[in-house]
Amino acid sequence: MSAQARDQIRSLATSRIRELANAAMGREGVLPFWFGESDQPTPRFIAEAAIEGIEQGRTFYAHNMGIRPLREAIAGYLQDLHDKPFEADRIAVTSAGVSALMVAMQAILDPGDRVLAVTPVWPNLFEIPRILNAEVVEVPLEPKNGRWSLDLDRLFQALTPDTRLLLINSPNNPTGWTLDEASRDAILERCRRLGIWVMADDVYERLPFAANRLSAPSFLAAAEPEDRVFGVNSFSKAWRMTGWRLGWMSMPKGLEEDVGKLMEFNTSCAPHFIQQAAVVAIAEGEPEVARLRGELRDARDRLCGALSALPGVETVLPDGGMYAFFRVEGARDSVAICRRLIEEAGLGLAPGAAFGAGGEGWIRWCFAARPDKLEDGIGRLTRWAETNARQSA
Ligand SMILES: Cc1ncc(COP(=O)(O)O)c(C=O)c1O
């Protein structure tokens, strides 16, 4: 008998982004914008704090839930950001956002549970419940009057009393859709009434594009400590720390002990010296976060302006995050079109099909890139779109 994983795992889709990127990596002349990360390294002062941690010998196992100074720093940070008291006991430091999602879902999902996901969305959000044998139902975002929008009536119809969990990511990867306060309050109220858990993926919360906003609306600003709300967050995006693998979750009161057990059985703990660097990232990182937000706003304006001027290209302006989501007239198969862009334009983008049913036909472009790289990419797409338009004329 051949060795194989259980059926549920064998039926998981491999990442369509990885599939394309792996096939094209190492190929000469392909300009990559497929992954969701800044092309700039982590700020130096954060790296130095980690080096100092290693030199101080912070290389041993740490507390399951994270070192106390970091849990306190995160609680204080959330308190300031959302103007709401926050206790350090409700924070678990995880090995990045993806591990927070896994542990939180392990804590509350039984096989067969109904999970609602607002999509398109980063695939890990809906693949993790599938790993846990839950049933995932998608509620699609739709482009409306030049913005992505969530139809609340449609969402509320799908939020049946037997739904266990709502997955919602705002600002959204890949569309940039950002939840407004009134919709957030209505969703929270509905979930509260029906006893449905909310998994708020706030990984891009520091990257809204509205003028003068330091963070996007978050469920954490409206939820009470007893509400069934998980807030998932990460150092990856706002502090340019993707490779460090550090994040956190906030959880309702009363879950600490059980989440602590799961932390032990997942990763046991996040590395101590990296947590020590994260304390410094929070304490001193605000100017860097603001700088990134400004750079991303400029990049969004430049890229989306260029995309909307191209023949046969439709784009919807993102309100936050680091991605433009667009489609090319007549191109329904996003994997096929991304393959063509690699071959014909030397441009590495991510297929919308990776992000759930509603993403098919669309293409994601991560614009957290240096201006000269972005210009090069825009030039490549422009030449490709013009040739394409001429050929189909
Ligand atoms: C919506 C969303 N959530 C969570 C993550 C997880 O990020 P990390 O595991 O690097 O913290 C990502 C990464 O791309 C994301 O896009």
C-alpha cells in the first residue's frame, strides 16, 4: 500500500501563486510582483534589536503565549490604536499571522462546522478550516461604482444560526476592500446575537489609504472582551518583517488556557530574540509604518492610474493594503493569463483564482515595490496590453 496523507489533505489545492512563481523562478528577466511583501528589508533598528537579543543569549524556549514585555507592548499598542482598554492576558504571540489563524481555528472548529468566508481572500483563511474538516461557504465581494463592496443583506442571509465562524479580512488581500464602521457594527451585532465567532484578519490594518487614518476600522475597536472575536495580526506587513515569522492573536477572555495548550502543540513558542526585537518595533516603529503607508499610497495611485488608462484593462481602486486587483477584457482564466504575462511580458503576477471563486478572471499585483521597479513593471504591461489590443483589433 502506498503512503499517503488523509483524504482531506490530499484534496487541498496547492497555492496557485506558488505554482506559477515556482515555475517561473530562476527564469531570466521576469520581474516579480506575485508575493505579498515589501521589496525593502526590515528597518535596521529592528534587526539590531534581534542581534542584541542573540548576543544576550535569548536563544532558549520562551513562554507559550509570548514574553511578557511583548504581550504588554501589543496590548498597549492595540489600546492606543483602537481607543479601547486591552489586557495583555488576551494576547498570544504566534509564529506569524498564519499560525495565529491556525491556532485560533483549532480552538473553535469541529469537523463539519459551517464557516463563512468573505472572498476573494488570501487562500490560507479558507484552507485552514478545510484542513480541520470544516465546511467553507463563500460570500463574494463585488465591484460596485469603482469600489469593492460587501452586500450586507447577502452576508446576513448566509449567516445562518448554524454558522460557527465568519472569516473577514480588511483591508482585504487581494482587493483592498476595507470594511466601514457602520457595516462592522452591524456584522458584530448579528454575530453576537447568533453566537457566531468572528475571525478578524487585521494584518493590513495599518495600511489604509484614506487621508489622516492611522489604521483601518477594526472589530477590536467595537468588541467587548467577552465577544467571540479573534483579532489576527502580524509584524510581516506594517514593519516589513515577513521572513521573521512573528504575529499575534487577541482572544476573548477565558480562552487563554486552551489557546496556551494549542500553542504548545503547534510551535510551543515564538523565538525569544525575535520577540525582543518586536518590542522595539512597536516602541520605535511608528515613523517607519507611516513611511510605508505613504509609499504604498503613492504606488497605488501610480499603478492604478496606469492600469485604468490601458486598453481593455479594468481595475478597482483599493482602499488599503498593498495590492491592485485588475482584469483584462476577454481573459477569464487567470492562471492562463498570468502564464502569458510571464512568457510574453516578463511580468510575474498572481492569479485571482488563488483567492476563491470570486477571484477568477482577476489578477493581483503587489505594489509594495521600489518606484523604479514599479515603473518597469508598468512599462511591460503597457507594451503587452497595446500589442494585445492591436492584435485583437
Ligand atoms: C490576509 C492575510 N492574513 C494573514 C497573512 C499572514 O501573514 P504572516 O503569516 O506573514 O504573518 C497574510 C499574508 O500574506 C495575509 O495576506
